[in-house]
Amino acid sequence: MVKERSVAVAIILSIITCGIYGLYWLACMSDDLNALTGRNETSGGTVVLLSIVTCGIYNWYWLYKAGEKVDMLKSRNGVQSSNSSIIYLLLGIFGLSIVSYALIQDEINNHAQPSI
């Protein structure tokens, strides 16, 4: 089940914990995108581990793939999708991965089932 997360709280916690919460957030987003798209490619833990081992290079790859998944979610709902992959990748390359995370989490929140 995909859980909605507050983007503002996630950003604040990432800053306060010097990025440790950001790694947890990355793992959760990866798992949520896999659940929403039905494409279980790489688990959240693996994404975090590979991002750490490759000094962030794998994170750029993940941002690109996450953009493809977000575009897939948008097109399923009849929303015209732009090329989110390039936007997320460029933000990551220029050191603004947290902005990409916020945009991805917003899309996840838009597609998450409301809890009753």
C-alpha cells in the first residue's frame, strides 16, 4: 500500500538529519513507484545502497527511471505527460536532488489511494 507523505516534512527532516532521512525517503519513493506502476525493478534498499556505493551516480540513473514511471502514471490517468526524466536528472546533476524528490513525492501523493 502506497502511503502519502508530506513533502515539507520530508524536506525538513532530510535537512535536520543531514540527509539520513533523505535516504529513507528515497527508499520509500522507489518502493511506492514500483507498487504504483507494477514494475518491480529495483527495491528501495538496493537503490539506496547503489547510490551510496557509486557516490550518487546511481541516484541520477534512478531519477531518470523514476521520471519514466511518473510519466507512465500520468498517461494512465489521461494527463498529458512531459518528459519528467530529463527534468529530474538535470536537477540531480546540478545538486538539487531534493527538489526532484519533492516533485516525485507530489506525483506519488496524487496517485496514492486515500486511506479510509
